[in-house]
Amino acid sequence: MISLEHRIKRVAIYLRKSRNNEGEETEETLAKHRTRLLDIAHKNNWKYEMFQEVGSSMDETRPQYQLMKTKLTKGIFDAVLSVNLARVTRDDAETPVFMKLLRQEEILFVTDNERIYDLDIQEDWQTLKFTGFVNNWEYENIKAQLRKGKKDSARMGRWSNGVPNYGYVYNRLEKTLEIDPKKAEGVKLAFQMVIEGVGVDIVAINLNKLGFRTNRGNPFRGHSITRMIRSEIYKGMIVSNRLKGRNTYEGKLRPKEQWIISEDAVEPIIDKKTWELANAELDKRKGLSPRAKQRRHGLSSLIKCGICGKSHSIGERNRRQRLVIQHCLKPNHLGIRCYNRGLNYNAMMELIINSIKDRKAYIIKEIESLKVLHPKTDSKATKIKALHDQITKNKKALEILQLQLEEELIDIKSFKDRKTKREIALNDLQLDLHELENSSTDDLIESKITAAERLDHFLKNWQQFDPPELNEALHSFIEKITWLYPRDSDDPPKMTINWVD
């Protein structure tokens, strides 16, 4: 019977650093975990692919975690190697899903103490399941203590809401906020301009021109000014326990009676009357009747400016109701306007249709070439040979690195850094080779035939589509259309299409 260690040839290494509010972990923590897991892989001569990210173990939508799960279903890996199960997931619902995936794909789970779990064995399944239960219980306990501590701090007027708002700095000894005089000037200016009726986008441009930048060193935008004006902190008030949970934007708002409000908790940057006047002005602007939203056109959100990268608007010219791709006049963060010329809508559509015809002809030509290619000149064989050559070069480079270390031509830090980069590159090449060797020319031909048929169907029917249907159809095979036609340039206009693979 083959031992568990000998069943493993290739592993998925999963590394996760908690967000700061889950334990104040540092990059050093992640580096130590990475070193420990790589040492295990090297010691056992396991090939590996690394999946690493910053995120909560309770968030099953983590990009690298989802990517790893997808690859686990493709027969690439024999095991998942991680510090422990809690590093992968400790969510009540997700833990059994992950364990079921491992069992279904016959994939082992290895921890940093080199304990190997085979989930086909009932004892291992129960042990890991119990570990998951303990992890979740521990997590909920820690979270409850943190919530209690934050509430107590808020009631005492102490700051416990993470990174301070712009204009304040955190005093760690006193656990309070203090005013940053320079940034506070920017806050006062923003409030005053809003009271005077200046729009938030223009306020942001003015602050940027004066040299003010956000806490992260980025230029101000309109939405960051709106958040500034809406924040009660600037009139001396701390509001905590406002949000429950977390989503992509700001979380679910709790009922107002559950908020913890501390009046006069910090030194205010502006007085209460100024805060109320600025917020009233924002409310007034919000209440204005906006222009009716433009209906969705066939090219909506597809045409991107070749100068600034923003979307070209589509509108009607005068009263003739002729659609046009409008000039790009979008301002940058300093208020300097872009000027990329537009084009008549129908003329742009004609250019796009001709490009789709060319794309279809190109795919058909590719299909014909694939069908007649002799095996000796088959593109797949050429690519496989090229990958083998690159793999050999990387292996030789690793051998040379080892010799350089032994001859003391490089120090240990440089050796480790270069070795890690080479090993990651080698792993990527080996995965590419595995995928290429397991694909067939017939599969490639079939996918190209499908693509050509889809374009053919579009070309025959696009004139019968209504605008939303046309837009949806174009988005299905076009990622974006870049239009470059700068003012004061003698060069002809240029259109580039990025096709969806």
C-alpha cells in the first residue's frame, strides 16, 4: 500500500494573512508561514503552486481561495498544504464544503507540522471536522471580545474605529485623536466650499491643486469629499457600532438606537453650525431633479478613451436626434480636461462591424491551418518544446544559484530571494505544460468553431437587435474598444478592439 507521503507529487500551498482587525498580523508573519511551508515542500520534493492573500477566513469570496478551489477540481494537485485549517477557512458553512471537495477529488490536507489528513478515512474526517468546529468557536469568541472592547472604548470617548479620518492622527498612549493642523486646513476649506455651493468634484480638484492628498497619498475625488462632509467626527462626535458585518462597500446599517454616540469625544475641526450648513447643501443637491438617465445604447460602456482610459459618452446631436460618440472632456484629478475627439455613432458601428468580420475570417483561417498542420509543425508541439526548454533553463539557473552560494559569490538573503522567484517561475511553467499536454488540437478547433459561429450569428442578426440586446451581444465577445483621436494631432484616428477569449 502506497504511504500518504508517496501519494503526494504536487501541492497547492495556501497562505492567508488576517486583516489587521483580526489579530494585527504583519508581513513578517506571512513570510514565516511561507518559509515554513516551502521548507516542507522542498524537503519532500513536492512541486507546488502558491495561493496567498490578505483576507478574513470567514469570507468565502477570497479571490485566491476561489482560484485554488477551481484548480482542485482539475486533477492538478494531490494535496493542499497550509499552516492549519483555520488559515483556509473557519466559516461554519464553508468548512464542510471545502472538506467535501477534498474528499470528492481525493486530495489530502497537510498542516505545517506535517500531519497528513486523508478524508476518505473516517477518523481523519472527524478529526479535521472537530478542528474546524474549534476554530470557529475560537474565532467567534475573539470577535465577541473585540466587539465588547470597541463598545466600551466608544462609551469612554476613545477611538476604536480603525484608521482615523483625514485631519486627525491617533495618539496611541491616550487612545484618542489629535488634530493634524495641515490636513485640518484642507477639511475647513472643503466644508467652506461646499457651503458656498461648489460641487464635490470641483472641491476635490481645488484641494488637489493646493497640494492636499488623502491619508493614503492619493488625489481627492468627489466621493471622498462627500464622505468627509457627512462624517460627524469633524464636529467632535464619535459614532460607533453603526455597521453590522461587512460587504464590498460599508456593511449593513444597524438601527439608530443601537449606535453608540459620544458627544464632544474629540476636538472638533469645524463647529456644529458649519457642519449642518455643509450637510444641508449636500442634501439640497441630492434633492435636485437629475436629468433622466440616458437609455442604454448599443455601444454603452464599450468605447474607452485612448488618452485617459475613461468611457466615451453617447448622446444626441442637437435636435436631429443623431447619435454620436461624444468628445472625451473628462477632467483629471487636477481639473485638466482630456480632449479625445468623438465620432458619428453609425460610422463607429460600421468600423466595429468590419472588425468583427475580419475577426471571424481570422478565426476561420486559424481553424483551416490547425486542420492541415503536419504533426511535425503542429503549434502545440512547438509550444510544448518551448516550455520544456524554459523549464530546463530554470532548473539550470537553480543549480547555478546553489553553486554561487557554496562558492560564497552571493549572500544567503540574495540566494533565498532569487531561489524563490525561480521556483515560482518554474512552477508556473510546469503548470502551463501540464495544461497544454492535456489539451488536444481537436478541443482547440472545436472552441474556435464555436467562436466563429457566434460571430456569424451576430453579423446576420445584429440589425434586428434592440439597443440593450445589441449592447449585451457585443459585450459577450468584446472586452473594450479603445478610440484614439487626439485634438491637434495630424495622425488618423485609431480603433483597437480587445476581444474576450
